Amino acid sequence: MTVETIIERIKVRVAAVDPNGPRKVLGVFQLNIKTETGVEQWIVDLKQLKVDAGVTATPDVTVTVGLESMLAISGKTLTITDALKDGKIEITGDADLATKLAEVI
């Protein structure tokens, strides 16, 4: 699986959120996914319900993770807590909000 596949899945889930309904997670996330060729950077904006390539100057949470760990987290075979404990993910910003991101992606 590629970063593009993961991002497409995230886009589908974000697009399925009712903008007028109650939401569990409101925040702007800087997602940095490390690959063999470098780091792919994505903005997951759960306030405006959009996902774009790039960098945001004011994220609520920045998540840096390797592609394999991202796959495991999104496949629910690795928890964020275990990934943190094992040094497979770096999170800066609101840790509680970061944990809720897993529910969305």
C-alpha cells in the first residue's frame, strides 16, 4: 500500500463526515509520513473537513510516522499508544486530540 492509498482512504472518511452534525474530533493535523524516498506532508483539517498536500503553519497536532506504522495504525493492528511506546510515531501538540485522530483515519 502507498501513501496515496492511505490519503485516499482518509479523504473518503473525512468526506463522509456530516458538516452540520456532531463531530468527535475538531482539529488541524499536520501528517508527516516517512517513506523510502522522503517525507510526504499532508494537512488533515477536521474543522473545515478537507485533506490537502502541504504544510500548515498552525497545526493543533503534528504527527510524524513511518509508512509501515501508519498502515498498521490505520489497519488497527497497532495502537497509537503502542506506537508511541515503541518510538514508531512522534506527536507534538495536543496528545488527546492526536489519539482521537485514529478514530477518523
